[in-house]
Amino acid sequence: MDTNEIKDQINKHLRTELQTSQALTESLKSQLFVSKKEHSENEKELLEKIENLSAEIFEIQDKIRSKEDIEHIIHHDSRSSLASLAIAPNILLDSNNLNEVQRDIINRMKTSATRLVNLFDMNLALQNVENGKYNVEATKIDVLEILHSIMALHETTSNSKKLYFTIELPNQTDIQDDGFHIYGNEVLTFNILNNLLANAIEASHNLSEIHITLDTNSYCTVKIRNTGEVPERIRDVFFNKFVTADKKHGAGIGTYSAMLMAKAQNGDITLDCSEHDATTITVTFPKLPLDYTEEKS
């Protein structure tokens, strides 16, 4: 498969997210400066951190001027810079000198930075899977742990919509050592579930539930149900490349990459739109082999 189109799309959305992050940073600086004319030492330190963050965003923007640079950024220092960018809002939120408006801006910065990191990670994994270069090393993975980390990652957005998550395990014997284990690749599995949960959060109505069911039959299944319907016009091509329901932040490769990464692990993904005003996605993963031992991991 040709990945040039994907690079173009990723580049476009990276630019958009970086512009968003930069605008939010400038807005936060303005808020801090107008709040008072003189600043305490703590506030000066906070402003310095914001200035450093702003400079870092400019540096990353400068490095993605061509799609060829995307390859360089993914494999080199700018990936670390983006990780730092995602951590920075948490450091800023530790300050006791922020008002509600400033905290809201920083939370939006955190959401934007998280999307940036996810775009890079998804792009790298997707390109390698498409090109047959990804070494899918399967091992014992705790899906419950992955789900909780993803929910924490999207906490700002889900809280703003007042969403709540429930996790159901119909067969309690599926729980082993307080986890729900599959046989797969941790990086690919994280990307799959992160893409699908991000979609569920964005599509869900405010004040609604995202219900996740973990079950085991011939395969391990992760079923994600949320309110909101997939538009009928894209249901038949939902897992195709560059299909999007006109989402503000959508690159149209989330579900496509999820399907590709699932199949790379001998799994699958299905879409169920039979319930009115609801969407259910079911991901299947291989079960742990009967002769599996921890020494194999």
C-alpha cells in the first residue's frame, strides 16, 4: 500500500494541532499577563515554563515543513519533544496560581498535545504494518490495564462531556490476576483501543455511558458501545482509508489503522449499527495459547 497519502494527511493534521497548541499557549500567556501587573516568583516560574513550551512548539513546527521530514521526526529527537509537550500541561496544572479560565486553557492544551503524540505513534505503527516491517511479537497483555490507561489519557475530554465508563465481564472466570489477558502485541493493541475509544468519546452524547464488555469464547473480545450513530453513508466503508464523518480533528485513518493492526495480530473488528442512536464496535484478539508460560514473554 502507498503511504504517501497517509503522510500528507498526517502532516496536515500535525500542522493543525501544532497551530492549536500554539494558539492556546499564547492565550494562556495573555491570561497570565492580564490577571495582574506584577508576578510572584512562582508565577514568574510558570511564565518561563510557558515560554519554553511555546518555543518548543515553534521548533517542532519548523521541522515538519515537508512530508519527508515526518520520517525524520518520527525516528529522531522530535518524538521526544512531543512527549515532553504532552507532559508539560500536567506540570503547569500543579501550580496554585491558576484561575478556572487558565486551567481550562491548559486542559485543552493537554488534549491537543495528546492528539499530536497519538498521531505520531499511530503513523509509525501504521506505516510499518502496511510495509510489512512490523515484527508482531505476541505476548500476554492485560487489556484492562490498557483500557484504564487510555481512559486516563482522555480524561479531560470525557469529563468535559460528563461521560462515564462501565466495564463488564460477563464471565468472571475470564479475570486472571485481576486482569483480562489476550495474546497480542502491546503497542498495536494500545493503538487499536486508543483509536476506537477516542472515536467513542467524540461521538458520544453528553451525559452518556460508554459501555465496554470483555468476554472470551473462541477468541477474546472487546466490545465498545457508545451513544451516537455512524452516518449511514459511511457504514459500508467505515474501515477504509480516509473515511471520516466530517470530524473536526479526524484524519480518516483511525478505524483503518485499527483494522490493519487487528489483522496483523490475527484479530478482527466489526461494526454494529443495528441499535437506534448507538454504535457498537467489537474487536477480537487471539486467546492465550494453552501451553503459554510467562517465560515466553
